[in-house]
Amino acid sequence: MSFSKEVKEELSRQGNHARHCKIAELAAMISLCGTVSIGEKGRYRLQIRTENLSVARKCFTLLKKTFNIDTEISIRQNAYLKKGKTYTIIVPSHENVIQVLRTEKLLDVDGEIRENLELDNVVIMKDCCKRAFLRGAFLAAGSVSDPQNSYHFEIVCPVMEKAEQLQALLAHFHLEARIVQRKRHFVVYLKESEAIVDALNIMEAHVALMKLENVRILKDMRNSVNRQVNCETANLYKIAKTASKQIADIQYIEKMRGLSSLNEALESIAVLRLEYPEASLQELGTMLTPPVGKSGVNHRLRKLSDIADGIRSKQGGKNDS
């Protein structure tokens, strides 16, 4: 099961909410994946379609518990996805449809169906209803990517007005969502992991929230370890490269003049560097008598490098002449 389905499964099991919250949650589902058809003699028929069985079950339960009305369920095999099915919750009674639409504020002042089933904000005045509406919207048309792969949360809307309404609701909870047009739809989305965690918390998907947080912590730890290893590897490479240059300089001095030509301090550090090519500056310093600090060892090795460069310069001048 995908992470998105896990979230919807968890949200679909929630049922201990006040009636006004149930109305707000159902309003989002009807608004985003519902249609009202008009049959003979102008009689209404409400249909709510979803490809998720958990969402269909939740929609059926909301209609039953909120309005105590009878509904029908139609199941069809998807034409394009052989394994997928489309579940349609149907309210066949004209009187029941009117009751639902009136309660959900999906009728205008003249009793006509609002264009595109746009919702009146009076349904979501309370914070708890705003949470319920976002939950219903996600159940109807939302998805969230597997946190193991990436961070992406989105709700697909048929018109810009509904996308802007969702964007405003998320902003109410201090979440900065963006809207992008995808073909004929408008997608409200979040990309930051912290924002997605907050969105799951708002919708009360606490189990999914903890799973995402655990994945996020592990990924952060893994990235931190990788950065540390890369840093240490770079430092080791730098140390090895520097030590190789120091050894080459000392060997050149030894070949051209002999180490005995150096003063006692430089000769002692030169001998130690040749004997312990992988030792750090601090380790070389502790081997000296008396011991010398890291900066002192570095100063002596630089002095040897200058001497080697001086010899090379003189040799170059002789070769030119």
C-alpha cells in the first residue's frame, strides 16, 4: 500500500466529530468529486466518485450518519487501469439531494445549485470545521508522496476558485501552499517536509505523521553522516597530498645537499617525516625532543619546502645558462 493510501485509510477511520464537522468534511468531498445530474421533471441526483474504497466507505458513512438517508453504491472496473475500480456513491432521491445540498450550502440564495458546486464559507467558519474540510478535500482529491523518495503533498481542484479557497484555508494554519495549473486542473501543493507534517497534523493523520517524521529524522541523520564522511575524506586527501609534497621536498634536499646540511631542528623533523609519512603534524610534534606543537611542526616543514624551492630555482638557473 502506498503512503498516500495509508494516510487516506487512517483518515477514513476517523468518526468522532461533531455534526458540523461532518458537514464540512462531506462538503469538501461533494465539491471536489461530486456531480449533480438533472433528470426528468427537473429532479436531482447526486453522485460522488472515487477510486479509493476507504474514501467511498467514509463518504457512505458520512451521508448515513449526518442525514440518515439511503444511498446506492456502484462499482465499475476502470477502463484504463485493469486493477483499478471506480466507486460511485449515489443519492437517488431528489428530496434527499436537496436536503444535502441545502445543508452543505451548495445552493445559492435562489435555491439553484452553485456553479461548479462552489462552497459557501459559512460551512467552515470554525477551526474544527476548517480541519474537517481539509481532511475531506484530501480524501476526495489529494495525494502525498512516499517520504522515502521525496516530499510532496497536493490536492487537485477542477477550478481555480476552489484551489484558492484551499490555499486560503492552509494559510489560516500558517502553511504557505502554492498553486500550479496541470492540464485542465489546478493543484494546491506543499513541498517542504515541515509543512507536510503540519498538514497531516491539521487533518489529524497522526500515525502517518509519526511515520513521516521517523523517515525524515533517519534521512537527516544519513545526510549528516554523509556530509561528515565527505568532509573527513576531503581532509584526509588534503593531508595526504600535503604530506606527499613535504616528502618530495625533503627527498630532493637529501639528494641535492644531504639532510646534514640542515640545522638540527629542520633535520630532525625531516627525518621523522620520511620515517612516518602518514603521521599528522601533531603526532610528529610529540616525537620530537623536546615536543613541539602543531604550528611549530608546520613552520619547520614550510621552511623545508622553501629550501627545496630555493634549490630548484638555482638548479633551473644553471640549466638555463
